[in-house]
Amino acid sequence: MRRYSRITGTGSYLPPRRLSNADLVAELAVSGVETSDDWIVERTGIRARHFAAVDVVCSDLATAAAKNALQAAGVDARDIDLIIVATSTPDMVFPSTACIVQHKLGAPGGAAFDVQAVCSGFVYALTIADAMIQTGAANKALVIGSEIFSRILDFKDRTTCVLFGDGAGAVVLEASKTPGILASDLHADGKHVGILCVPGHVSGGHITGDPLLKMDGQAVFKLAVGVLEDAARATLEKAGKTQADIDWLIPHQANIRIMQSTAKKLKLSMDKVIVTVDQHGNTSAASIPLALDAGVRAGKVKPGQLLMLEGVGGGFTWGAVLLNL
């Protein structure tokens, strides 16, 4: 009998420190950087974001989100035999954040590793976990997106520092006799590395290059809208579905204009799009599971509905997953 995988629980976690646009504008003004709430909202749709405290690391956020997902699924952490963490802001160069989360959860023994696909990371990680469950390599998986982007922002660059936030989202993915994840579509094109990157690394105990985020916003916007539509349509075709079958579009929460453009191309009303970018900002790999959990806990996203998850990020990477909840 063929094995499938289904999401059986969702969870998320946001650091307590919430900064509205007004809060951030006031902090930036101290450093001589001028911006405004109107400027931020008009260009991005963002009204607030959360920043982690200085003593908090990526695995702390991931562990909190994972515990909430485990509770929702009614699964004991000791039964988890696969943990994948999608992140661009790990605790350490190595070991993986997933191994650290595994220890914090008290769930030793199963496979644990990180996936680095930036804002597409959760879609990549979910696809990998689904494949491992289908082949019998795992039975119960935690798939987590966790980021502390506030650590890699240039707070003298108003075009990027207002966009990002910190947080984590997680799902429990379990083996199933009935299809949950129906299809996925993953891509990358390394020629676009330069339009969104953090071009620095550690060498000989020193940082070489630039350790802060750099982005060509216009180039990212133009590329993102096109590839998100293509990935969504390819995934629908693989599953034998059409956009009319979609109950909810849950996209990477980068910019409300990208989300609106993608929905329009797919002929979906914004009433069918889960939007959290206004309160979370861009949380990179955490944004899709954060939005998914927000939709579930608000009673919007319900069992039996057809969900399209899609992300696009530095690399340049992009992809989509179609699933029945």
C-alpha cells in the first residue's frame, strides 16, 4: 500500500517584543535614518514586526513553535523521527539548528538537519520530509521554519531594515494512508545570487565580506511574481487540480504587492489569501508556517481544505506545495 504524508498539527511562536512602524521609525531616527509609517505601509503592507531579545537564538524560537505543533497534533516529541529546520540564521556554523532543537525537545535518535533555501526554505523542507515519509525513511516529522533576521539587517538602510521580522512556525507531518501533500514544485537559479544575499562569512576568526543583508528590491519583485505563478500552476497540473479548487493561498509573506499580484494572476480573490505580513513583516523561512498556523488558529483554515503554499527567496529559489489539510 502506498504511503502518503499529512499535516496533523501546526504551531508558531513570535518573540514578545513587538515593534510597530511608529516604534521602528523612532528608533531609526536616533541613528539619523528617516522613514515613516506611510512610506512603509504603502510599499510593503507591513505595520509591525517582532524582534528577538539579544539572548535568544534561532533554536529557541524553533523549539517553542515545535512544542505548539506537537501539542496540536497530540504527538509526543519522543515519537518524532525526523526534524528539518529551514533557516538562514542558525545558532552556529555547525551543528545544525535541527540537532539543537532535537536536544531541547528531548527527541533523540531520528534524523535532524537544516535546509538553507532562504524564504523558500519551508517549502523545500516540507517537500523533503514528504519524500522521506513516502519512502519509509521517517514516520513522524517536525518541519520548522525559524529566523532571527533582525541580526543581519543594516539599520542604516531603510529599504531593507523595515521589511523583516523574527519568528518561527512548525508543522507535524505524519505517515498516512490517504493523500495529504498532493504535489510540489521546486526550482532555483543561481545567476540571481546578487539580488538578495548576505555576502559575508567567517574566516580565520574574522568576518570577511559584508555580514548584512543586501537586496535589489525591484529585481526581486519582478522575478518573484513570475516564478510564483509558474510554480503554482505547475503544482496544480501535477495534482490534477485547477486554481478554482484552491481554498486558501498561503504565500511567503514578503510584500503585500507581490501577494496581490500573484493572487491576481491565479484569478484568486484576496479573500482566499492568508495575510500576516502586516503584523509579522517578512520572517523568511518562518513566514509560511507562521501564516498557516495563524489561519488554523483563527478558524479560517480547516481540515479537508485544499491549500497552496508557495515561497520565493534568495538563491534565487522558489517553489510550491499543494496539500489537503
